[in-house]
Amino acid sequence: MTWISWEAYKNMGGEIEWNKEDSEGVIILAIETSCDETSAAVVYNGLHVLSNVVSSQIELHKKYGGVVPEIASRKHLELINPVISEALHQAGMDFSDLDAVAATYGPGLVGSLLVGLTAAKTLAHALNIPFIGVNHIVGHIYANFISNKDIEAPVLCLTVSGGHSDLLYFEELGSYRLLGSTRDDAAGEAFDKVARVLGLGYPGGPAIEKISREGNPAAIDFPRPFIDEDTYDFSFSGLKTAVLNYLNTQKQRQAEINVPDVAASFQQAVIDVLTSKVLKAVENYPVKSVILSGGVSANRALKEQLARRLEGEYQLPLYTPELEYCTDNAAMIGSAAYYKYLKGEFSPLTLAARANLKL
Ligand code: KG4
Ligand code: ZN
């Protein structure tokens, strides 16, 4: 186990000599509060989750049809200390066992991010150990490595969530190239907005997936934005508008609206766009594994279609995180933080929360 003196840490500036051999047995306390989940985890050597406590505020926000930022940050304040204590307790650890403290510093709701970030920085300062700020999107990607320890590079990663939709290419783990992103709404955001207009409540993704099982995905021919265009970018706002227009037209005609059919047809359009972009990248880059991450990766229909096409046409495995690591959780932050720890990439205690942090 490596110990860095506080002086060395403060003076670091990237000049500290870091010996990878010394970094065995690293225990990281990770904190995630970017949206409406208060989570803390203890992760050993990046891939072994000793505890992963997630306190969800979903019930609290449900009645408003979405996350209310002010309520979210107040709730995080109430929950952060008990959630951290519980994570340590479940892992059988004490503060003195920790080698570093990590937290998400963006993207997310700034008031929510600040709670976890401040807790982590305070602990790191008090315990005299390194603090590591983690990009939430990178955390989602590392959730895959917790669940699947045999992923081989080069890796293609589709990360689809409430706030982001990105296609990334990892020639080797640790360095990536961004191939494409959403130009407007993220995939999960489109699920949430469409669910709202269909009266299915929040969060929209699981509600749409559930009701879609009773509907016909070919019932309504919604647009597949950018599907044939020469870009890896996505766009989902037009699809959402197409669903709205369809509903308005049906209402004006006093025609019946079959909610399961609308949900299933919308979901199919999203899945077709995502699948086509992944297959296009697989055609153009050497890839050994494809991984899926972010909240939308919980969608079974998406996983099934992607896996079927990848395995059937390209003999490529599709890896997805276990359900527990698909949606927001601190274990994924602890995993991403470990790889930064190995490289000695620590963050200053002045690190600010960044609502719009990009990859
Ligand atoms: O990663 P996540 O928990 O939070 C963000 O970082 O945004 O993702 C939440 C998003 C929400 O938009 C939610 O509707 C969507 O993931 N989601 C799903 C499913 N489960 C969650 N979308 C489609 N199908 C699902 N089963
Ligand atoms: Zn997330």
C-alpha cells in the first residue's frame, strides 16, 4: 500500500513519481451524488466492490414528473453522512483503512454534485489521503469492467443515459477517442419526455420498456434520425417531436391512442438508431469487444437487438454491466478512480463541480 505525504500531494502538480508496483491493495471510498441517487461505495483494486450503498430519491420526485434540483440537493445533504457510514460498515472498514476518496464532479446537477464533492474533499483533507475527482460518464463506462473482468481491447463503448449519448473507441483501456455524441436530447432524456406525454410517469425508461412488451414495435413508423447519415452523432429531439405530433393528430381526429403501440414503436426507433451507429463503427474500426453503459443500458430490448446483430453478423461479444451498476451508483466511480490512482492522477481540493462536464 502506498502512502503519499500531504506535502507531496499538495505539491504534486503532476511531478510526483508514481510507482505502479507500490499500488497494490488500494481501497477507495467513492461518492456519487450527481442527480437523484445518494451513493457511497468501498472498492478494492478497482474491480472488487466491497459495498455499494444507493439511496434513491425516485419516490420523492415522482409526483413532479422529474427531478427537482433543489429538493435533490437538500435530500443529498440529509443522506450523505448515513450513506457513507453504511458503505464503510458493510465493507467492514474504518476511515483509517482508506487509501483515497473519490467523488463525481460532473456532469450533473450542480447543487447535487456539490454535496458529494464537498464530503469527499473534506474526508480526504481530514484523513490526509488523496482526493480523486471522476467524470460521471467515465464512471458509467467503468461499470462494465466491474461486471465483466475479461473485456478485451480495442473496445467500442456506447454510453447512453439521461444526460448523455456517446460513442467511444478505446484502442486500449485508459485512453479513448470520442466518435460521436448526441446533438440535442440524450437517449434517456427522450425516454423520459415521451413517457411523460404518454402519462407513464418518471423515470420514463423503465416505464416505456415495461409497457412496450404489450405493444407492437412496428405499429407506427416513427423517424430514425441520422440513421443513414455519414456521422456517428445522434439526435433524438426530432423523434420526441414526432411522437408528440402523432399524439396531437390522433387527438384532433378523435382517433384511438394505443399507448403500448406508441411506446413500443418509439423504443424501437431509438434502438434502431443506436444499433446502426454501433454497427457502423464496428465496420470501420478494429474492435474486439463492445460495451454498453449508462442508465439506458438497462433496457433489455436494446441489449437483445445489439447482442443479436453483433454476435450474428460480426462474432463480437456485447458486454453490459449488471443491473446494479447500470444506473447511478458509487461503485463505478470507485472503479474509474482506481485507474486514476494507478497513474497518480489526483485532483486538487479546489476542484469545482461542473454541471456540463464533457468527456
Ligand atoms: O445513468 P442514469 O441512471 O443517470 C444519468 O446519468 O442520466 O440514467 C438514467 C436514464 C433515465 O433517462 C432513464 O429513463 C433511463 O436512464 N433508463 C432507461 C431504462 N432504465 C433507465 N431507459 C430505457 N430503458 C430502461 N430500462
Ligand atoms: Zn448516470
